[in-house]
Amino acid sequence: MLVPRIGIIVAGVVGLFAAAPASAQFFFKPANLAGERVTGEEPGMTGPALPGATAPELSAALVWNLRAALNVAALQCGFEPTLMTLANYNAFLKDHDGELDQAMAVLDKYFFRMTKNKKAGQTELDKFLTRVYSGFSTVGGQRSFCQTAAVIGHDAVFARRGQIYELAHTRMRELRASLAAWGEQQFRARNVSLLLPPARPLPPFSNDKCWRKGLYNQKKCGTLRS
């Protein structure tokens, strides 16, 4: 039995996507964004800088940055349900609520310490949190961010209680890097210059002297450029 060529092509394409790993919703091979562990002192890792912050305060800021990133992913990445960003975020909140409450208490004390005023400290804390959340909003890097946040959100669900600080320290650089626009790494695009050859000149059809018995007469009108 003859199989139509289009049937072979469709079957091949279906098989190709069926063989793709479940984690590769957007890319056959995503960019490797893994980075070194951070302390929170590195520029941009806590979002807005926290001058004079102690190591525990920087850790608390990283934890809240992790929470903010997973929250943004839960809100913005629902267009791809298999990422499970919303379900994992809710599970993360439930499993690590004590650590998140502790991180917020540490941040609250930091801003009170820096302002020496409860109302002013609350205002600065609110500003900080707003900037942290908005810092994880991306357009060009949405696919890479959603993919990365989904993986880290899954790891957060399975992290032991009391260890969410360590996850924030080890994965924050990766989360920040994912906000840039990353593309497919398996099939890298190549810049191909498509140059069309110059148009071949037409013979002078209107000049009867250039034709003899329907054939072009090179002796009379010269060789045509190919």
C-alpha cells in the first residue's frame, strides 16, 4: 500500500513532539541559566538594594524575592497549564508558610531599624515589596522565565521545611537570568545572506538585425551576458 508523502511528514512531526521531554514546553533545549550561589549583596539579586542589611536580612530578602517570582509566574504563566505554576505556588505557600512569615518579620525589622519609625518603615517596606514583584514582570523573556520559574517552583514544593532559604540563595541568579529573552539552543539560528543573482538581460527582440531565422545573431549584436 502506498502511503501519501504528507502522511509520512505528519507522522514524523507528531513523533518528534511526542518524544520531547515534558519539561520542554517551549524549547527542545532551553538555555542553561544556572549560576553561582548568591549572598544577596550582589547587585540586583534582592531587587532594590538594601544598604546596611545583615546576612539574615539579605537571606530574608532573597526568600521574599523567590516568593514574588513564583507568585508572578502563577499569575502570568497560566497560558501553559503543564507548567503547573499556580498549583506549585499554592503548595509552596502551604508547605513553607512558617519560613515566609519569618522572612517577612525580618524584613519588617530591617526597615524599622533603618527608618527608626514604624509608619515610615512600613511605607518603605511596601515600596520594596512593590518593586520586587514588578521586577519579575517580563515580556520578551516570558517563555524562559515561565520555564525556569516552573522548575524552581517544583523544587520549592519538594524542598524540606527550613531549607527554603538555601533554595533562594542557590537559584536566584538563575531566576534573574531567565528574565532576559532566551531562544532555542538546540537549533541555533544562522544568519544567511540571500543574494539574488543579477537579472539576465533580455535579447533585443525589436531589432530585426539581431535575428536570423529566429536565432539571435551574436555577430551582429554581440554576446549576451549570462
